[in-house]
Amino acid sequence: MANGSLGKPTTILKPIASLRLAIHTAQTSALLYSASEIEVLDNDSLAAHPFLRKLGPDILDPDVTVQQVQQRLQDRRFARRQLGSLLLNQQFLGGLGNYLRSEILFVSRSQPAQRPQDLTPAQQQQLAEAILAVSRQSYQHNGITNDLQRVQQLKDQGFKRAAYRFWVFNRDGQPCYRCGQTIGKAIAGGRRYYFCPRCQGITL
Ligand SMILES: [Zn+2]
């Protein structure tokens, strides 16, 4: 890796992991290190793979719509699962991670103990919209899920990334950006979870 801007000699990184798979295009490369098992599949074998065929739609697939996510919330396989675990279930949707769970529940004003069947159709739609909008914004803006206008204001005021990146994740003890209430932290589905008690109607 070159470090030319500082005028220092090029740093040679020691290999700390073995390269197992490299996919190159004219513009970029995808490198996979240290994987113990690799399978390269075509569409037919992907559809037959015992684990991968169960994965839900990829949230970053631009063809996935709010309506499809809402239908999935109403699907019998998922409608009775608590949102706190459902949002981390890759069979529901592929690609949702732990920080997105807190951010999506906050933006849609939902609670981890609620199940899709507890929500009105309007609330289900609100949740489906938040699932796609928060995930896609995070992907396009380097992991930032907070309101982008607010992010710019906070940057202009000199705040660091840790202060403006999220609505609630990692912000326990700090004021909610919407209402000023203190952000709380709990464990849901075995993973840490952050919320605004007032915006989300959560009492501990
Ligand atoms: Zn709030």
C-alpha cells in the first residue's frame, strides 16, 4: 500500500491471511481471505444449495421493493416472530446487521418485542420503508444512518463521525436527536440494542 501523500516510503504489509479467491474486473477486485470452504455456484446449483437457497432477498438488491418486504412481514413464516430477532434472521432478509436493526426500529418507531402481526398495515409499510431506506442509505453513505441534513450540520459544527453517524446505535446516555430523551441500551436476541424510550414507546 503506498503512502505517497506523507512522503514516506511505501509500506509493505506482511501477509497475515491467505488469499483464497480473487475476482477481478477492469475497475476493481474482490479478494476473499482465509475462508475455510469455498464453493463457486451457477444459478442452478445456487437454487439447490441447502443454506444459500434459504436466504431472504438481499436488502441492497435495487429490484427489492417496499411492497415485497411488507409481503414478507405478512408471510406466515415471519409474521409471529419478534422484530428484535426477525431483523437479524437472514432467511427473512439477507444483509441486515446488528446496528441496522437498532436504526431501523428507531426510524420506524417500532419495538423489538413487537411482531409483524401486531402492527397495522400502515405500520408494516412504515417498517418495510425503513428497512430498505436505512440499509440503502448506510450502503451509499459509508455506514451513516442518521438524517443526512443533520449530519452535515453536525460536521459543520466540528463533530466527529462517532457523534453524527447513528440515530441511536452506540449512543446510550446521550440525547435523542428527535426528542431529547436519553437513549437507552438493552439486549435483544442476544445482541446489544439501542433505542429512544419516548420515540419508540419503550418502557423498561
Ligand atoms: Zn426520541
